[in-house]
Amino acid sequence: MYINSIELVNYRNYEREKVEFSPGQNVIFGDNAQGKTNLLESIYLFSHGKSHRTRQDRELILFGRDFLDVKVSFFSENRHQTGRIRVFKDKKKEIRINDVPLLKSSQLLGVFKVVLFTPDDLSLVKMGPEVRRKFLDSSISMIKPNYYGVLEKYNQVVKQKAALLKKIKKREAEKAALDIWNEKQADYASRLMAYRCVFIEALSKEAKQICFDISGEDFLILYKPSFRVVDFRDFSKNKNSLFEILQREKDAEIESGSCLFGPHRDDLIFLANNLDIKHFGSQGQQKTAVLSVKIALVKIIYDVFLEYPVLLLDDITGELDKSRREYLFKKIKNMQVLITCTDKELISLSGEYKKFQVKSGKIFWED
């Protein structure tokens, strides 16, 4: 899988630019605040149907304009394909794949796969559980698009049940009305947990070997659900177990006015030599963990689809020391990579690669 070209109209600080990439390695360099990250963001937008930097699509539109247009030509599943996203200030965005309109952004998931690595990814280890859940949801949805549909339904149930809990607390509804919502929540929750369990097991296995190769340390990723689970893979047992907990804890949930149990409160724990690196790991261990997880995700995608995703590396040369950079560049030589940096001399890639300079919203190919 690789991206042939992208054409941007009114995207962030790009008025109109078209770039043709190498199917191998591409270095995008320039000073800060020139548009390098914006270029990678536009590719991520096409892959996921949304930006990784903002929830408001309208913020992506060039100031003073009413719309943006992103056209992509890419190769996947042994054929050339095209895609297009148009975002408007005053109406719903339009998405097309091979000239066929898509009804919603989630239909893009799995069509064009990218793995993004930025300096902000250290938050995967350092920040709260919502960051790790977002990573889980995004990654699994790329590999198993049906997961996103289950996630949407689960979130709707949690939202509606939370509204009911508040009504019951105000004596505007009966406690018995919770039964049907608890059953629905347990059903969708057990499905999500089964997906997550399979993915986390595969991710931990791959990341364990990668981390050992980099640092010689033992690395493990643990799934931490919000309630005790006997067998993650047993859908029926998980459903019944969660339903019993929800029924038993009705009063606690009514008092809090929120859903206290379920996948929306799941977390991941990263261990290096049996220590939780969020609390006890060094900066180097945390960087190695994130690097290992990202490369492991690339490997899982390849194992499932027999083609590599496109790897987007946004200004990570300053975040990784020489040994980690060398390991990363060795691992990515067989896939398409787009690397942004301020100094192209820091990028020690083997073989031929294309170089692009970004300056004030203009992209120049450097021969």
C-alpha cells in the first residue's frame, strides 16, 4: 500500500498544492510552522475521516475560504484507487472512494491504512486512560472496521443510560427502566472487549520482541478492564458477568449519575521489567515503549492484510536517540514512509528517497 499523490485546496495554510510521492521513502523538511505537519495531517484525514489534531473539521479550512478539498491517488489491494474529501463551512462533508460517495466518515476505516508517529505519542504512556482507549479504538477500527460500528452503538447506549440515571436520581423515572439498558450495555461491551483482547494480545507479543531488540528489556502490555473478567474471549460469560454487576450496582450508578463499569473505563498498562513505566519508567523506557507499540501495529497490519500501511513520522528525529532512530529506519525500509524534519541531514535512510522542502505553504521537490 502506498500513496501516489495528494492534491490540497484550501487546506490549513495550503492554497493549492499537489505532491507526487515515492512509493518508498520521502523526507519532508523545512522550518517550523511552514506546513509539514499539515501535509501529514491531510493524509491522516483521508485515512480516518477526521484529523488527529482537532475535532472541528472547519478548523482545517484555509482562513477566509468556504471549503477545502483533498484528492488522493493510492495503490492498495493490487490496484490503483482514488479518494476525495471535501469539507464545507455550512454543510456536511463529502467523501468519495473511486468516485463512489460514502454516507459517513467511518466507512473510510480500513480503506487506506496509515500509522502516525508524533512527539505527542508519548502521551500514550504518560497521560490518562482516555488516550490509550483512543489508540485502541483507532487501531482496531483500521484492522476490523466492524469494531467501530459496535463502538458507536455502545457509546450511544452509555449516553442514553447516563441520561436515564440522572432522571431516576431526580425521581423522574423508575429504577426498573435500567434493566433493558443494562442488558444492551453488557451485550455491546462484551463484543468490544473480545475485539480488544485479541488485538492487545497480538500487540503485546510483537512489541515485546521489538522492545527487547532495542533495549534488552522485558516488555508487556496488560489489558485493565473496569471490572473483573474471567475469560475475555468468552462472549457469553462476559456479557452475563457485566450484566450481573450492573444490576447489583444500580444504586451506585444512580447516585453518581454515570455509567461506572464497561469498556469506556478500560485502560492499558505498559510494563518494563515488571514495572509500570507510566509511574516508574525513565524517559528512555517510555520512548522505547511507544516506538515498540507503533512498529508492532505496523507488523500486525501487515500480517492481516499482507501489505504495509503508510507510515507517517512527524518530527520524531529529535525525540529518538541515534540507536532508536537506526533501529526504526532499519524496520521501515520495505514500506512507504513520509518523514518530516527541520534538518534533512539528521535522516540517515538507506537507498534512494525523495526530498521535499516546505516553505510558507508551498511544497518544492528537491532533486
